[in-house]
Amino acid sequence: MTRHPLAALRALPLAALLMLACDLDLQNPNAPTEDEAFSTIEGVIAVAVGMQGQYAEMVEDYVLTSSLVTDEWGTRTRSLISYQSLVTGQNFSETYGVVQAPWAGAYRVVKSANSLVERAPQLGLGPGLETGIVSLARIFKAMALGTLIMQYDAVPIDNSVPGPVPQPRAVVLDTILTLLERARTDLRTVTDAELAGFNTRVLGAGLSLRNTVHAMLARHYLIDGQYQNAADAVDSVNLGVLSVFRYVAPNSNPIYGLAIGLLYVAPLRSFVTQAEAGDRRPNYWADTLLANSFVGNPDSVLQPLRKYAGQFDDYPAYLPDEMRLIKAEALTRLAQYAAAAALVNTVRTQTTSSLDEPVAGLPAIADALLDSEPELLAQIAYERRYELYMQGMRWEDTRRLGAAITTTPILAFLPIPSQECTTNPSAGC
């Protein structure tokens, strides 16, 4: 599988140390060991910055699988056979890079995060820097594990121990929520002023730490079926602020790399044609002109990419309307239909935004048409499809929303990668 460079999240004078976060099992005899790296503040900062880059790079892996097995992307003639197998379900193999890459990328992040949680408190960094780094590590470990459970049915929580046993999604979700709650609690012990040094030296430009932890709690509480907790977490997110991964030269947005640089994938024309008349969101994500459509391989009609067609386009950790739709779904499950319908209509009727986000510009739906759980879930499924395109959420949505979703994934989950099966006798392959 073609890989792309790490995202450069913030320039540091210790750039030479950033390699430490790429692989802490260093083989280069001229490079510092892991113990040496974590013996200095600069080394810890380097790993923390690099961990964010690791996650920004692996966006490619979880967006690719979700988009190809559902109804978001098709493949082009130049694409790999493994990519095409995700579209057709034919000749699929657990040996493919598309199976290994999400696994390997997520556990690189987990490994960096584990090291930071263990080693950062040993350096006397001070409350702001230490709390910021350890909380950041917990948040990114939780996000990495979150991408895994959206792609694999069972995964180890920590693969650094010998023979890690894959755990069911419910167990991994418990770990994710525990990590996020711990990060949220710890961040409440420090002020923004105390985090100023952390924000300047460590946190990726464009990322909002406090908003991101609340947003990830909302996302994963929803997946876990803890609906009141999901709704409450949404209320703590400032929806007037974006939290994004930034890509600067020479590193490009990985979706740009797949769709524009390599010409492997493109939006399905059906994403455009199946939208409600007047919906502005398809044109935010894709070039919707019929004259610009083309045929993919296997046979499908594709459209050029619009969003992320810029080499250095930011990629969001979450979008504001994901939060509104999470709360709408949570309230629907709690039988608070009127409040849920109001949120759905807030998303639909938005016509402008000061943020870089899609807006629907659609009319509100009458209350009488959104006064039951099936009606609301069907509408939420539609809104999520057009608000959260290419966000890696569509595959998971098919599991949670069931009959409200208009597509059936080619695969239920990815299999455990063959490399893990070979090296780990406890993998259960």
C-alpha cells in the first residue's frame, strides 16, 4: 500500500528527534534509544508531536476502507487490486495492505501514547506541560482504538505485550471511554494559561484539545449506546470552533494523495444523484457536474473530488454537525423526538458558516414527519451521509442505524491481518 509522509503539525527546532515517534523500536545505531529519547523534555515533546503526525497520516487507512466498502468511493483503473476488492468483495484477502495498514497505523499511535503516559510524568515537566502531554496521549490512543473497532470485530487493547488477545468491541469501547474520561478529568485541573506552553510547543496547529476530548466522548458514547452521556458530551463542545489536522509542505493531505496524486479513488456519482434536490453538500465534497463524470474500474460512474483536492487541505478531527447529529440520534433513542427533530432541522436549514464545513441549505421538515424513532433515524442517516462524507464514519453508521441506512457494506469487518495471525498465536485466526 502506498504510504504518505507524516503530517507536519508544528515546526520545532528539534525536528531531528521527530523520527522517535515513528518507531520507538529504533534500529539505527546512530539514533538515540527510547530511554535516551525520554530522558529529556525535548525528546518527550518530539514524540508527542510525532504521535499527532502518525494519526494524521493514518487518516488515509480508515477513510479508505470505510469509503470503499460502503457507497462513498469507487476505484479507478490505476487503483490496486486490493482496493477494487473492497468495492466488489471479490478476491479479497487478509494478506492485502488494506487489511494490514489500519491495524499497523493505529498501533503505532497506541505505542507512542503508551510511552508518553508512562514516561512523561518522570521528567518534572510542570502541571501544564505534563497534563497536556499525558491527556493528549490518552486522547490519541482512544481515537486510534476507535478507528480499529470501526474496522475490526475484535482487537487487542495493547499489542506491546506478548501474545495480546483480541478483545470484543464492547471491551475496547470501555477502554476508549475510560481514556477519554481520564483525559477530560485531568484537563479540568489545569487552566488555559497553564496549558499555554503545551499549546505552543506540542499541540498541533489547528487542534483544539478540550473540544476534541468532548467530541470523541460524544462519538464513542453514541457507539456504545450510552445516549444521555453522548448528548451531555455534545453540550460541552464549542461548535463555533474547528479542530483539524494540518498538512504543510512537503506533506500532503492523504486523501489528496489517494484521489489526486495516485488517481486510485473518486466519489461515486450516486452520492450526487441520490441527494435531495437542492442539497448543497454534495457540491462541497465533489465536483457534481455530470459533464465531468467518468467511468471507474470496476464499472461505476465517478465524479472528481472537490474537498481535499487541495494538496494541503486540513482534515477535521470531527465536524460541528456531527455533534448536532449525535445529539439528535441520542435524543431519538431517548424518545425525545421534538428536541431531536429540532436539531435535524438546524443541520438541514443552515445556509452559511464562518467555518470550513458543508451546509445543506434545505427546508425544514415538518414536525409531523419527524415524530417517531424510525422517521428520525432515517433522516439522521441521510444527514450523516451528506455531512460526514469521507470522514470514515459511514461503515460504522451501517451497523448502528441498520435499516435506516441505504447501503449494505461489502464486508462486515476487516479480518485480522495475516501478519498478526502469523506472529501472534493468541490472535484467534
